[in-house]
Amino acid sequence: MPNTLIVGIDISSQSNSIFFIDDAGNHLIKKPFSLPNHQEGANELIKRVIDCLSQYNLSYVKFGMEATSHYGWHLHLYLASSSELLPYKPTFYVLNPSIVKGFKKIYTFLPKTDNIDAVVIAECVRFSKLNPTPLPDFKYAALQRLTRMRYHLVHNLTREKNRALNLIYLKFSTYSQDCPFSDIFGKASCAIIENFTPDDIASMPLEDLIKFVSDNGNNRLSDVNKIAEILKTAANRSYRLHPLLAEANDLALSMTLENIRFMQEQLKKLDKEISKLLKAFSQTLTTIPGIGDVLAAGIIAEIGDIKRFKNEAALAKYSGLVWTQYQSGNFNAQETSLAKCGNQYLRYYLVEAANCVRVHTVRYKAFYNKKFSEVTKHQHKRALVLTARRLIPLIFAMLSKGQIYQERGDVYNT
């Protein structure tokens, strides 16, 4: 006899489509209904859920919703904190869109509408053997807001730098390849790019160029004479931009460089705040050489409570650091790609961590070099991803048991 109400919710920014079934698959309403995605709409949903539980004499309630960015965040928390629902022991299932998409293929006869999606989500909760989704831990959620912001900021900064390099090439075609500065976007380098054309540098007395470089280098440049000579040579070899395009290009370049400086300052602020929040966590990841506060925070924020994961393989799957398998008869494919699933933010921070750890530790440097030498294509990318996968058992052990890193490759308890 059915004893559980299953509520399928298809969430959007402004409204939610909702459907009720029981654990025997009986449809308890004729068709899905829609409610606004705000507090009044949530209150109406709670009322209808309780009415349905009473009408059909059901004892428990399950809520299923598709993971739709942040649009389900408030509804999930609001329903979970409802004292009216508490006697029915509500459980929540936030479903990966790929699971819902795959499950929907069973219902080939259904039209493709959001209302039908609510039915599919409810059926998916009924049939699937998924673990309930825990309520977010606000300590982890706060850290996650900042580490994800950093992820997007880093990617935006990379795009701005690529745009700047294109504009620099138009203005000074040989600058990037002959740049005498360690950082093309450093203070002295940007001062040269923004203040002079190749003609200016070519005609400028060498002494004046040396003084300008020295004044903008904060006395940190080792050989300003050589830098000035390289700039002179590069200027003489460079193409010249047509005067009609030069002014517009200079304006675009100046604005792009200003954007880069602004984003770099934002990164510094974020990193300080991330380090502050990380202090609230008892963690040992920063004992791994190469992993600082930012990388440790990015990993911890996405993993959350390590107890959510049964073993390191489950953590690897969650991060998306697993590979597809292809087998047919006696044939097993040797070259397979990463599975297109998992948490992209965790995967990013794990790969970044691997790139640092391989430089600072003997064990991971040897592993990276071994994997690098095994193939002739995509050597660095492949070796780095495999090194990130190699890190996961270590991270799982350290977070689970509060262990710290030893260079021998083992860990010991604190």
C-alpha cells in the first residue's frame, strides 16, 4: 500500500511546474500545476502538499528537483525548514540534469514541455536508487561562493589577456615574441606598450629609453641596458599600423589593459577573503607542497563534508576525473576520453593543484614525467589530468583522517 507522496518540481527563475505521484506510481493530480518561484508560492506548495498527504493518507513526502544553478536554492531551504512538513519526514533529491535527460528518453510519447518535465522528475525519484541530497552547509557554501567567483574571474582574466595580445600585435607586431620582460603584463612592460609606438622607440635616444625602463621597473630589473637594446631591435623589425587604425587600436588596448589591472586587483582581494574563510576549517591540505590556501579552499568548498563519499573512487567520479570505457567483444579501447560529467569547479582546482604539486614533490613529479613520456600527443594535458587523478586518494585520506603530507609519499596521523 502506498505511503509516500513524491513531488516532482521543474524549477525556473520565475515559476515552478509541480506534479504529485505516490510511491506506487499513481498520479494523484490530473496534470501538473504551476506556482511562482517566491515565498508565497512556496507557502501555497506546502499547503497543497499537506492537503494531498491528508487526502490519500500518506505518511512521508519526497521532493525531487533538477539541479538548475541557483534557482532551486531558496525553495529547497524553505521547504526543508517548514515546521508543517516536518511530521512527514521530508527528503530532497536534487537531480543531475543528465540523469533526468536520460530518464526522459523512456517516455518517448510525451511532449517536450516543462509541465511534462515535472512528471519525469517525480518518476525519476520513484524509480532511481539515489541518496537524498543533504541541506547545504553554509560554512562550505560561503567559501564556495568565493572560490567559484575566483574560477570565473581567472577565466575572464585569461580572455582579456588574449584580447590584449591581439591588440598588442597590431600595434607592435614583434613585441610579444621579443618581449624582454618576464611578464608582458607587468608594470614596466605595460608602460612601454601604452606610451610608445615602434616609431617612438626606434627614434628615441637609447639613454632616454633606458631611463624610462628603469623608472617604471621599480629597481627590480636586472639589466635595463639590455632591455632597452632589445626593445630598439624589436621596434625596427616591427610592422607599422595604419594611422587611421592606430588611434582606435590604442584606445581598445588601453581599456583592455585597464580591465586586466582591475581583475588582478579583484583577484588579490578574493584571495585574502578566501584565506580568512579557510581558517574556519580544520584541514591539512596546505601541508602538501605547492598547495596554498586558494587551492585548498577550492577543493574543500566543492567536496564539502568528505563523509558524503564512500571512497576515493566516488570522489573521483564526482570530480569528473574518470574515463569513458569502450568495449566490443574482445576489443578494449586503449585511448578514451574523460567522461563529460562531474563537478567542473572541483576538477579545475584539482588540476591546478596537480600542476603545482608536480613541481614541488618528488613522487608526483616522477609520475607526471612518466605519463608525459608515454604518448606523443597532448602530453602535458594528459599527464596533468592523470596526476590530478593520482592526487585524489591522497586528498581523500587527508580529509577523512586529518593526516598531513610526508615527502616520502605517505601520510601520518596528526
